[in-house]
Amino acid sequence: MRDANNEVMGSMRSILLSIVVVFAGASCKDATGKQGSASTTGSAGSAVKVVAADAPKGPQAMETTYDKMQADKLDRQAEADAKKAGNEEWIPAEHKAGASRWKDVGVYVDGKPMGFLTFGELPIALKPVWVQDKVSAEKRPGTEDPGWRWAKQRFYRFDQYLAAIGIDVKSIKELHVYGPKFAETNISTGKDLLSAKAKEFKFRFGGNVYGKPIAHVPRGFGNGRSADKIASVMVYIKKKPPKIVHNVGLELDGEIQNGVPYYGEPIRGGVRVYMDDKLIAIVKRQELDAAKAIKSPTGELTWKLADVLAAQGAMPKNVTEIWAVRDQKREDKFPGADLATLTFAANSQAKGGLLLGDKQIRANTIAMHSRALKPDELPVVTPDDE
């Protein structure tokens, strides 16, 4: 009997030893699944130190603004590829599953669209607030380079943005900055916006001069909530603001608000037209009347920009300059006098924008001004932005 017990115990010890060996081998694998080497030092009672063979040396890389910019570039490339393939309704991952209506980050005042938070649509009067930031940098072989460098990160203050689009901050009841989820909405009062902390209530773009806007909310500002990205901005001056109801959402007079209060579905797509930094019209290809188009000798349909604007009740006066904004930059300029005759095409070559004039200048946004802009007023892309 004792021999049988010994045999059983010996078998159990063998099984346990096998299990230990398996787990020890597994622990010597790195994050990629590659087998590393285990080294033991010290006495029999010392801990075993396992080091992957290809483990990185030195401090681990930190997530920086540059890293986030690279991720945003991949997201932007995916959008470009989708549009090239003819899919104009490409939706970023965070806006899928029912939230695609918030793809474009609109700014609404008492339910009226006033602008959109993209770098190329920022008002000329709004200037960046520069913040020193650590970004990744190449570490040269054989040196003690730290692997990072100081760079300038551009931010924009919310109160200054509102002033630049013609809103008196003192008149605001509440400002709502939506996140992808309504529960993440930051709600600040007019008093908050006039406080010292308002200077730190800012936003930036994921790729510095492109990408989704991201809010920076100072500790204790407004209701203290914030999200990693901005979905929309609501300003309430005369209208009653909705309230956040826990586990429900935004509620106004007993009704849950799934869209823009006092407006409806958020605006998506189209070529936005601004006059002196104020949104006056949106041109959408699917809404253009083919019966009012002019057919070229090649059969291409074109429209007069002035006629399309007039149909929306948005024919501006005293236009001095017309800027074509594409890829978030003001690239080409037309004299204001050209507005009466300026035509555009809206075919697939426009890549979701318009092709202006005989030279087919692509524009994703049109910015008109009643005065000539000075060179130093135009946004400048710095090396740190790229």
C-alpha cells in the first residue's frame, strides 16, 4: 500500500513540476509572444527575474501630442481612402453605432448654426495660445538623446472663439460642450466664462492643424465634466438650456434631446460659406437644382455661386476677397468682384468640395471678407504642427 501511495505521490509531483515548467516558459514570452531568456541570480530563496530577449532598453516611451497626431493621420488617411473609393459618408469610429449625426462639430447659438470647429474654419481674429509640450524625437544611436524634445502646442480659448464669431460672452446663460456621450457634456455658466479659470478652458485639434477638436477643461470648471473629443458646442443666450439627467441624457421641458435643441438633426457635410467669419450658407451637391445649372461644351454642369447663395437668402454685399479653403488651409484667393460671375462644379473630382472658376480650384470651405486680409492675419503652419 505504501508503495502504491509513493507511486501516486511521485506521479502528482511530476505533474506539478510539468505545470510549473509550462508557466515558467510562458512567463518568458514578451508582449509579442516571442520567447525570451530567464536568468536567476542570488541564493535559492531569491526571486526569479524574467527578462525578454528583445525588451526595450531605457525608459518606456510616453504618449505625447506627436503620438496622437500620428494616430489622427491614420484616421484622416482612412477618410481620404474612403472618399477616393466614392464613399462620401465615411464615419470615424467614435461616431458609429448611432452617433454618426455628430460627425461635423457644429457650434449652435440658441439652435442656430454659427460655425464649425475645424482648423480651416476658425475665425481670422482668433489667435492660438501656445503651450510648451513634450513630443517624441528621434534618438540617435550612440548618444544619450532623451527621445523627446520641447515643442509648441497650439490651443484656442473658448471665450475668445465666441467673441471672434460675434458673441458677447457676458450675454451667455450656459455653454454646453458635448462629448461623444451626452453624459460627458461640460456645462459652464456665464459666470464661469467670466472667471479666471476661463482662460484655461481651451480646445485644440488632434493633429494640431487638422483632426477632431479636443477640450481642455481646468479642474473644477463648470460641472467638471469633460470628454476626450468634442462632438458639438451649444450656446444659450435667450433660449432655455437643457439639463443633464443622470442615466438619461439631456432633457428639455420633459423631452430627451437627441439632436440639437431648438434645431433638430445636426448639420453634416456640405461646403460651408462664411462672410467675415460668420456662417451664411451651406452648399450640398445633392441639393443643387440641375434645372438651374449651366452645361459646358463637355456636358459638365456648373452653377453660379451668387445664384445658389441668393436662393438661401445669403447674398453678401461689399465682398472684397473670396478664399478657397482646402485641406484646412487658405490656398487660393478670388477678387470680390468675381462673385457675380463665379461658377462652380460639384463632380466627383471635387472630393466632397466645389471646383471654383475656370481653373477648377477645389474648395472644401469658402471664406469671404469685406476687407483685404493682411499676410500676418493668415494662420501659419509651424514645423511643430507637421
